[in-house]
Amino acid sequence: MVLTLMALFFSAFTTVVLGIFVKHRDTPIVKANNQNLIYILLISLIFCFLCALLFIEHPNSATCVLQQITFGVVFTLAVSTVLAKTVTVLFAFKVTTPGTRMRYFLVSGVPNYIIAICTLIQIILCTIWLQFSPPFVDKYVHSEHSQIIIVCNKGSVTAFYCVLGYHGSLAIASFIVAFLARNLPDTFNDAKLLTFSMLLFCSVWITFLPVYHSTKGKIMVAVEVLSILASSASLLGCIFIPKCYIILLRPERNSLQKLREKTSS
């Protein structure tokens, strides 16, 4: 019940944040952070929180397949969007440099291609997983308490770690690009928030692996759900809460005049 309430709360909270950004879409802080990428990231985070419910639900053949495939695809969509945002921050600064050709990359929509290509690769990995060794319903006998616990067996452990490793590689790439762009001028700089969010995201999943291997049965599922909620919340909190604070509580900072002052300084 606690995990279910947490998943529903965070998904509802993310929906509220999405509503705030849609309502204030004409303000400078929203426009400066690429509206389309913001919407894609927030919608993917909503599904990230909701996909935790698939792990809590009573296991059957459909949910065992859906929980892993949904987890793989929506997290790839979220992390690849963060990667696209970090690349956009870097390109946006390079555009202001005289003689640069980076403007072509922004105008041609390269960040959107990053999201599409990264997500397509994950879909291919998941398709191979389903083709050769899909998840299935399994039983775990808890001899100490004389219980039989129904769980979802991941099928191919190698495929599971390929999906998880792909998330990790995208997160590390996002962290590196954001770290390199962290000292760019404040007008364009969303990189510090992105760097910290990727640092927390990676920390959650690095912590997840040893804990996951040391547990069994329903505790293993609880650890996986907590990791999903914590990593999604880290992206939501680090990237969007500071912007919501400015939009709702410090509207004087959300103005073109303020942006011009930062640019001139």
C-alpha cells in the first residue's frame, strides 16, 4: 500500500508540474528550456512512476512481460530526453560563438533525433529479449516461513542487465555532457541541475544492484520499485522543482529583463 500510494502521489504531482509548465508556456524560463523536451520528459516521468504499479500487481504472464518492457522503454525515453537537453544546452551556447556551425544542429532538430534513436535501440533490445527468453511467472519457496511466493522471473538475466546497462550508459553520457557545460553563462545554463540529477540517478541504480542481489522474493520486488520511484523522483526534483519555485514564488526572476541582465553581466 505504501509503495502504491507513493507511485500514485508522484505521478499526480508530476501531472501538476506539467500543468504548471503548460500554463506558463509563454514565460521566458519555459521557452529558454525547450518546451517540447520539457513536455516529453514530464510525460515520460509520469509513466515511470506508474510503471511501478506493474511490479506491485499480482504477477501473471501479461504483467511480467509488461513491467520489464515498460520499465525499459519509458526510462530510456526519460534519460534520452535528459541527454537531448544537455546537448541542447551545449549547442545553444556554441550558437552564440562567432563563426560556429552549431546553429544547424539546433535548427535541424538533432536533439529530437537523439530521443528517437536511443528509444529505438532500447525497443530492439526488448524485442530480442521477448523473442528468446521472455519474463514468466515463477514460484519462490520461502522455507523458513513455509510460504510459496509468486514472482515474475526475468527470463534472461543477461537481457535484463543489457537493458539496465543501456540506461546506465545513457545516464553517464548525460552526466558527462552536462558536467562539461556546467560553467557556461547562466542564461543558457541548465547543466548544473542536469548534472546533479544524473548523479543522483546513477547513485540510486549503483546502490540498487548489490541490494537487489542480496534479497529474494517480495523484498526483491520492493527494492526494485523503490529504485524506480527514487530515480524518477531525482529527475523530477532536481530539474523541475527549482523552475516551479521561480515560476510560482519568484515571478520577478521569470522575465526578459532578468535574462538580459544575466546576459550583459
